[in-house]
Amino acid sequence: MYDDDEDGYPSSRIPLILAIMALCLCCVAVFMPYPVPDYRITRALNNQGLTEIETEGLAFSECNDKFRTKFVALDDQNRQVKGVICGGWFGHDTIHYIND
């Protein structure tokens, strides 16, 4: 009745399975968070008067934007500040400070 391949699956389902797998991979890529690019981190934090900026990797729960990165820096009084810089596709970055 069906034209089966050697594994017993109908050969007409293989393109459907591949299309579903490709759709799943695209969804993961779209909804997965990414780190903020370094030049945007430096620009945003320098505009706030912060120096000695060190990034600490991807932030997962501090904001809901597409791009998010944890950082540690020094303020104008040489106090250490921690936070997360969050941003979207078009570069509107916001800084969220974390109090220890």
C-alpha cells in the first residue's frame, strides 16, 4: 500500500520530518538569548561613567530582552558595581544594577 524504505518508514514522510526538525531549530535560534556585543556594552557603560568593565557572560533571568550580559565595573568613586545590560535587535540597551 505504501512505498516503504528499508527502515519501514513511508518515504513520503521523510520530507515532513525534515521540515519539522528545521522548524524546531529555527524556533530555538529565535528564542534563545544572546550576549550583548562588546561595543554596545562599552558604549552604554562608559556613557554612565563606568570604567574597568569586565563581562561575566550571558544573563538568563535578569531581563527578558533578546541580548543580555552580566558585567562588573567601577563607578566614578572607584566602587565596584554589578549589573546586567539588556538590549534588543536595534541597540536600545538598558542597564540593570544588581545589589549584593
